[in-house]
Amino acid sequence: MTIPSLALVLGDPAGVGPELVAKVLSKQSNRQLANIAIIADKDELEKGMKIAGCRFPYEEASDISTVVFKPGVPVLFHHKNSHPAPFEYGVATEQSGVYMLETLKKAVDMTQAGFTQGICFAPLNKQAMHKGGLKHRDELHWFAELTDFTDFACELNVVDNIWAGRVTSHIPFKSIVDNLSIDGVVDAIKLMEKTLKQAGVAQPKIAVQALNPHGGEGGLFGDEEQTIIKPAMEIAKQQGIDVYGPYPADTTIKAVQDLKLDAVVSMYHDQFATALKMLGFERGVTVQGGIPIPIATANHGTAYNIYGQNLASPSAFENALFISVNMAKNALLAK
């Protein structure tokens, strides 16, 4: 059976990323899921294994044209940071920001060239990335630029088998209503359906959340359900998408569990993400929804405060690896 190839990046070397990579790839079963191309400074990878107290075998390569993968043996593409200063650990710095941007760019280039079919990266720090030269507000929109993607994109969160997306994201709460539209809700629903299918869900069942308390109570508490959300759901249904709701925010999770729905499209950043993270923050994954190549990571941060202490739980990053591999496998089969 053909297995996919995956580009793997350590994330911020000043945080727990190298430790997480060491812990996850020390399991032989995880290494056998895909041909894994690690893009990293060899010293930082070795440091991560030392912190984690575990090792895994790997080979080194400098050019993709020379690589022949062996089962369960990742290949390391050594990357030396172009910024001359040494790394500082446990803090957000320009040095680590430059390193993150450079290694992620190599992963995107590798995947666009067809050598790998997806990307999994350990936690990033946006402050460091901005210090290192990131001009976008987050990595999602930078990935969109790198891949020439101009349609709707949004981070999707996953805990166990429940996915969550949103119509508006990193904007002030007071701006939410002004940024809601029928087209925007339709785009978010379509993105969720497309991504779920890429992840192997054949017939996605998607819940849509109301905006107002009690779903607006027929307009008594707000009319966005009547003027925006329900019309958007009707359009989605006409396009063959299986949508349910709109559900009030405080009862959505019950509907998802009772009806065994696959995903929720909410109207703003924290609306369903709060309930989802309560289900299992330590297991959560973030998928870069919409980007034309599969990209996933753990949903937590770099945890500077526990750097070097071997305290980082690998559960979320391991789940990110599973989802990345699954989406890369489907991308490979789709060719």
C-alpha cells in the first residue's frame, strides 16, 4: 500500500516543539504512517530528543532528488537559520521568528513540488514570527499567499471527531455583526464540507449556530437568523450540503452529540470553540482550512514557561500528525 509523504516542521525552537516532535516520532507506529521529511536545524532536533529523553532514527539529505525513504525512518533536511544570532529559549525572539518562517516556507515549497502531500508543524508563536518578518496577522493568510489561494480560508479546530469552523475570526467582538453576510456563511459551510471530505468524511453532517440568544426568538432578540443564517443554510442545502440548525450557542454541543454531527460552523471565534476545547483541550488540532495543501498543527501554543523541562504533553501534536497523514493520503489518492 502506498503511504503519503509528509513535511514536518519543529515550530518555534524556543518552545516545546522539538520536544513534542521527539516524543511523537519516538513511537515506531507513528513513523510508519508516512514518509516523513523533517525540516529542522539538526542541533535543535537533537536538543528536543535530549529534553524528551527519547530518540528516533533518521537519515540526512540535502536534496529531494536523492531521497529514498525507508519504512519508519524519517529524513532530515538540515536547515541553518539565516539570522546569525544564537537562539534564546523560553522567549519570543526575532531569531526564532526567522527560523519558523524559513522552515515553513521550505515545507510549502516541498509540498507544492509534489515531494510531500501535506504539512504538520509543531506550535508557532505569532509574536516571534512578526519579529522575524511576518506581514500577515497569522500564518493562515501567509500560507494563502504562498499558495496563491484567494478564496475563503479559516482555521478549523478539531477535538476527537468534532470539527469547528467560523464565519468571522480574528476581529473585535463589536465588529461581528457588520462582518456577517449570507455569502460569508455559505463560504464557511462550503469550506467545512470540503475539508471534511479531504479528511475522509464521505457525507459530512454540519451544524450551524445561531448568533443571538435562543436563536433570536423569532426576531425578538435579533433578526440575523432570519436575514442571514437561514437563507445561507438554504443555499447550502440546494448545493447538496447536509446542514442542521441554526442552534443556539448554549445547546449546540447537545445537538452535535445527539445527532452525531461531524462539525459546527459558528458565527464568531469563541462561539463554539469554547465548548470544543472543554471537551479536550489537550487533544485539540488546528487545520489551516481552505489552503490547497493539507496543513495541521496542535491547537496549543509554544509553552515557553515549560521549555526544557520535559513536561509537554504530545497528545495534541500526535493527533495533528494523524489528521495531516490522513489528509495527505487522500490528497495522494486524488491525483
